Amino acid sequence: MNKMYITKEGVLLVFLLKKSPASIINPIQPTDIAASDGLKEKLYFLQITKNDLANVNKLQDIIAKHAEAITKRHYDLLKQVPHLAQIMQSHSTIDRLSHTFVEYLNSIPQIVFDQKYVQSRIKIGIVHARIQLSPEWYIGSYVRIYEYLLPYILETFTNRSEASSILLSLNRVLTLDSQLILEAYQEAHEFRFVDTNSQIVEELIQLDKVKPLLVAVDKTISEAINVNLATEELSQSVERVAEHAVQVAENTENLVHQTNLGQQVIYKSLKGFLAVVEEFKETRSKLDHLFEAIDNVTEVVKFIREVAEQTNLLALNAAIEAARAGEEGKGFAVVADEVRKLSVQTQHSVESITGMIDKVKASARSVGDKSDGMSGSLISCVEEAKEAISSLDVIMTKVSEISSFTQHIAAIVQEQSAATHDISNRIVEVLNETEQIKTNANDTGRSIYDVSVKVNDLRNKSLQFIGHMSESQLLRVVRTDHLLWKWWVYNSVLGFQEMDPDKVVDAHSCRLGQWYDSNQSNAAIAALDSYKALYEPHAQIHQLSKTAAQQMQKGSHKEALDTLLQIEKTSTIVVKGIDQLQKDLALAKA
């Protein structure tokens, strides 16, 4: 009796036929299907030939008839598994997935092992990796095919040898499908690990702030030293100010004392002025009495002048009468002449007295005028002295306030002196802490560099396990490669890495360079503007990296820093160029 066993995975088929197993196993032979080297190896290993394609083609009607039923059962079962249902809902719809699965089933009998076929299976694997559908669930989907098709194949193809051959061919083709899909899934899954490492490396590269931090710390240290020196000078200045403030306070106290003495002197002088004013008033009164006496004397002199004039006139008349009397009048004439002489002398005396009185009167008047002027001046001085005393009172108040202020200032300045000493001590502490920050920043930079080296080593080791990368994946890898050039030069400037100029590869030896050169003959890629634009900056970044390594080897750190800035600019251009090339390639394939 013929028996058929199907494993749980639905992959291994063993028919126990009447014929012995050895009679249905063909000898090992090369495949007669033209294919690429990689695919041809798989065809050979699975022993797939054109006969297998012909056998599978016989299933076209059966698959077309049952494709929708197989698909419905497949997704009904998937919906019963919660996390699979969640994956489907998150990334697509049942209708869309069902339509795609029906198309896949109908494509099996019409398979042509060309590049399009390989890419379609790779795409399935990549999609499954992207949505994180693990391989066991995908492999399980083949059970849906076998559990439907096996009964119908055995029913349709009654010749057991033919049925066995068709089933074996179907198994070989589906196994090749699963190999390609699982290989793509595995590579995509491994590339996710590489991509994650690349992202980590790129994130670490973004931590390129250690150099600016060290520069800032050095500047802070320099500024702290300058501030410390300035603080010491300030402290010395404050001490001198404190000394001067104390002296000013002492001098102000002396000023208050001297001002008090001056105020007393001014009060005493003012009293003297007032006494002098009174004396001038008394003198003025006496001068007024003098003027009255002079006026009286003047009246007497005037009277004497009049008497003298009359006497002179009488003497003249007596002389005339004596002359008339002749000899008898001679004696009278002598008397008259003497009287006349006395009268003339009296007149002269009166004139002299009058002149003297006029002079005395003029002098007295002058003294009176001057006394009036001096009296007025003294009165003005007294008024001004009174105002001065009022001002002096205000000055005394202000001087007292100044004395209080200067004493307060002296106390504040002494406190400030102590504060500046404290500031100076604190700045020294800040300087020490800043030095520690510099050490920590340097250690942090070294640690970041060490981690980046380890992650990049892990990234490179992971890349060794990926047999094939798509152009998009390769460009993703080289994007990180060329960000790393800037990173290595940067860490070389920091002293964390030694770059040997002889070991800096040229633009044709790196992954991007090899891919670029290999696609120069690919008209579709070589015609892209983004492909052409990438050549020059890519070559430049390698040359700049070599130049920076040579400069560091010579100890020309400043020149190396300038070159690093050029590398940063060029690296940005290269990365943007790679991103644009990825977009252009994706559009070309769409």
C-alpha cells in the first residue's frame, strides 16, 4: 500500500511507492538552466533543472483554481495568532496581503529564474525583516500550499511516478524560494544590526564637542587666571582704599573739630564787627556835633570879620577927619591909623581862621563820608557774616554727615577688602575645578573615542557576515564610512588616535570607491547627476584626510585643525550626495 508522510513544516515529502527509493533518485548532475553564478549554485545544490520548471508549470490550473482558498485559510489562521494579527494591522490590510499572496501563488508555475525573480524573492525577505515577521511563520505558510495541493496533485496525476516527480519539483522550487527569501531576510536582519551600529557610530560622531569644550575650558582657565590676578590687584587696591578711607575719616573728624573752632572765631569776629559798627555810629554822632561847633565858630568869625570891616571903615573916616583938623588932629590920626592896622590884621586873622575852619570842615566832612561808607560796609559785612554763620551751620551739619559717611565707607571698604580676599580664594578653587573639568572632558573624549572604535569594529565584523548588500544598503554603509574619516582626523587632533598617512587609502580603495568604479559601465547609474557629482568631493575627502595625517605627523596642529574644517565641509557634501544618490536609485527602480 502506498503511504505519504508530510512533516509538520510541510517541506520534506517522502513517498513510499512500490518502487524502491533508489529507483526514483536521479544521479547528481549540473543544472541546465542559465542563471547568475550565485543563483546557479543554488540550482545545482537543489538539483533544479528545466524538467522541474516543466513539472511545476503543469500545476498552473490547480494553483489558479485553489489560490484564493489557500490564501483565505492562510490568513484565517494568521488572524488567530495575536502578534501576527498585530503585525498585519500595523503594516497593511488583509485584502491587500491576500491579493499579494494570490499573485505569488499564481507566479509559481510561471517561474523564470532571472534577475527579476531573484529580486522579487529578495524583496519578500526584506519586507518580512522590516515588519519583523520571523522566519518560522513564513516557512509555515508553505504548509498551506502543500495541504491543499498534495491531494489535488495525487488526484489529478494518477501516475505515481509523474506525481512524485511533480511534487519533488514543487518542493525544490519552493525550497529555492524559501532559501532566497530567508537569505534576504537574514541579510536584512543582519543589516539592521549593521545599520544600528552605524547609527550608534554616527551618534558617537555627533559627540564631537570635546574639542570645543577643551578650548572653552582652556579659555576659562586663562580667564580665571586673569580674573584671579585682577582680583589680587583689586584686593590690594581695596586695601589701599580702606587705608585712605580710614585716613579720610580721621581727617574728617579733625575737620569737624576745626570747623567748630572756626565757627566760634566767626561768632567772636561778628561780635567785634557789631561793636565797631556801634563805635562808628557814635563817631558819626560826634562828627555831627563837630559840624555844629564849626558852624558856630564860622558865625563868630563872620561877626568878627564884619566888626573888623566896620572898624577899618571907622579908622578911615577918623583919618579923614584928623586930616581936616590939621595939627590938632595929628594925634587922632595916629590913633586912627593904628586902629586901621588892627582892623586889617584882624581881617587877615579872620581870613586865616576861615580857611582853617573850611579845611577842618572839609576834613570832617570827608571823615563823615568815609565813616558812613565804612559803617555801610561794616553793616553789609555783618549781614554777610550772619549769612556765613547760617551757611556755616549747614556746613557743620554736612561735615558731620560726611564724617558719618566716611566712617561708614571705611567700614564697608574694610568689609569689601575681606570679600575680595574671599573672591580671590574662590577663584582659585574655580580654577582648580576647571582644571579637573578639563581632565574629565579629556577622559570623556577618550572614552567616546574608544567606544566608537569598538562599535565600528563590531560593525565591520557584522558586515563580513552579509554576503550580499543592495545598492541602498551599500550606500548606507559607505555613508557612515565617510563620516568616520572626519571622526578619525578629529580624534587624531585630540591626540586619541595616531593616523599613519601611508595607511590612508585612496578614493578607489574604499567601499564607496570600489562600488563607484564598478558602476561606471552601468549606463543607468552612471548617467545620474548625483552619481557624477559624488566623484570630486569623494576624492577630495580622502586627499584631505591624508593631508591631515601628514600635518599631525609633523606636529602642525593648527594646520591640521584648518584641514579638519575642510574635511567637515567636504564630508557634509559627500553625505548629502550619497543620500541624494540613494533617492535617485530608488526612483529609478520604482
